[in-house]
Amino acid sequence: MKILWVSPFFLHPTDRGAQIRTLGTLRELHKRHEIHFAALNPPRNLEGPARSNEYSSRAIVEEHAAPGRRSPAIVPQLLKSLVDPVPLAVSRYASAGLRQKIDAQIAAERYDAIVCDFLAAAPSFSDLRRAVLFEHNVETTIFERHVEQSRSFVKRAFFRMQAAKMEAYERTVCRAARHVVAVSEIDAARIRERFGVERVSSVRTGVDLEYFARPADAPPAAGMVFCGSMDWLPNVDGVVYFLREILPRIRAKLPDAAFTIAGRSPDPKVLRAAEEVEGVLVTGRVDDMRSYLWRAKVSVVPLRIGGGTRLKIYECMAAGVPVVSTPIGAEGLRYTDGEDIVLAGDPQLFADACIRLLTSETERLALAQRARARAVAEFSWEAVSREFESILAQNPASASEVSSELKR
């Protein structure tokens, strides 16, 4: 097949879970198909376009820098978002230039399949009726969970407004697309029920098994780790929750229990919460997350907000690191609680699970071995790409059955 794949950003540097999912899938598809990859790219990111040949035959680049949450450049977009019907999480990636390039590509090339990767890529399409929408999260769910967890009246009001806009926009885009791919059956069911869309499939989340396999000379493990982008709001909320509600309970039994927060761009809230507790290391961006995984006895995923699936859990399973997670943190993944992961929704139960694994080598190694075995059996990127490939073959870009139009 010849596939046009449109994304809001290039896949390197790879420091977001969703980038990892797309990269793992595309690398496998690229072995068997011709991939044309189109994306926005900040002018300073030379690595993204330069490494696109790892997963595509051709790259279409449009310069565009989406302002970060803490950048002064976000202020005009925030003000505009008060009246714009398109949610800010999408509008910050809108680019007329990329849309023109996509229109030209579709007119000039005969594509067998077209993929809109992420809801934020939807503004790059003039017509989504030939495209398969790849939903890494049900974005509406994330914003509604932000409303539930926000303590500030102003933040609750903002997230409530954005959640309402996101629901309307996400429904419109899902209905406009030829087909929707979710990353779990839970998300697929949400899309069917909330947006009235029946053309929905789900694909598994995968992991690079060889890359994460623990080497024989790995250093002795100690302490706990959280791995993830530290400018993503659900991660920020989860880590602050762990630092303030769970870690003190662990320290009551294990005063020297160390905790490492490994991930790019730590939010000031995380830095302030970490400064309040001794024995906490905040790394910032790391070039190789594996070294932090292999050094840890336990990986914690204390998320209270989120959607889609957390690739970090499968990476930990592949790396042989036991995982303690909230139910939301592990939502949509395939696992057996108590066999290859430990779930705990209450702060004390979460702390107790961490204490058991930190102090019992037998329990810790048994959990890690079962988790690694399951990852090997079920979660290879090759298997995931075959599922995606089948969906694209069944939903060719040459046909369209959807008459609704995407509202802008």
C-alpha cells in the first residue's frame, strides 16, 4: 500500500508516549509499505525531519511551533480559545500551510490509505472522509477528569469549558472520518457510546521487546521510579499526588526509600512538590530511559487523569520492572492484577503495594518475570502493525461512505 500519514509533529526526539506508539507502528509498516509522512515541525527541530527516513519513504514538512503551556506565546491562544469553538489542545496545531500541502498531495498521488494521526492533526485536512482517524486518547475524557481533579475554581472553569468544546469537536471529527482506530476496547466503546460512531476498531499497544530487555550487567535495583513526560498534565497531577499522598506513607515504613522522576520538562508544580521531600531526584529530559528503569525496584504509575493507554507500563514489563498503578493508570491495557501488575486506587493501598515489592525480592522478581513473559507473548510492534495494516486495507482511501463535513 501507499499510505499518507499526517501527524501534528515529527517523531524525534521521541519523548512522548504517543510518539512511541506511532513510531513503533510506522517502523513495521514501513518494512512492507510506502509511507509518506507529513507533519508540523518547529524550525529548531532538525532531528525530526532528518530521522523520518527510519519510518517513511518521503517527508512533507511544514514549519510551525506550537507554544508550550509556560511560554508567553500561549497567552494570545488562550485568549482566543475563550471564543474559538475549536479546543485549545487542537487549535494550537492548526496550520493552513500544512493543509494546503496535504490537499496537494492527495490531488497528486494515488493513496491506498490516509491516516489522521491524533485528533490534533484534523485541522490539516480539508476533508476527512477518506481518512482513518488514529485516536491515541479519547480527549474529552481527559478534560473531564481534569475538571474532577482540579482544586482551583479558575482551572475547573477553564477545563469545563475546554471539555465541552472538545466533546463537540471530537464528535464531529470522529463522525467525519472514514474509520476510527482506538488504542483500547475501552476507548473504542467510549467513542461508540459518546459520539454515536460505529466505524471504530481498536489496536493493541506494543513495546520494543529487545530494546527494553534487561542486560546481564545491569546495576543492582533500588528505589522507585516514575517515567514520563513531565509537562503532560495527567503526569504532573499523578506525580504530585504520589509525592504528597503516597510517598509519606511509604517513608513511614521505609524512611530511606528513594524516588526518581525521569522525564522531560518538569512542571514547576512537580519541582516544588519534590523540593518538599528529601531523597527525590528530578532528572529532566533523559536520552535513554532504560537506565532509570533497570535501576529501579518498582515503577509507579499513580495517574488519576488520562485516557488511551500508558505505554510506560508495557515498557516496564518488557524491562522486567514491577509496576504499581492506579486503575486509571492501567486503563485499557491487557494485564492480570496481582500476576503481572499491581493495581491500587487508594493512597494507603498503593503505598502498601510499593512497600511489599521494595522489601520482598521473591515477590518482586516473580512479578517481573511474569510481566516480561506476557510482554513477549502479546505486545510486539510487529503484531500491532499487522492489526493496523488490516484496518487500513479494509478502509481504503479510494472509497467514502461518510457524508458529514468537518466543521471548522
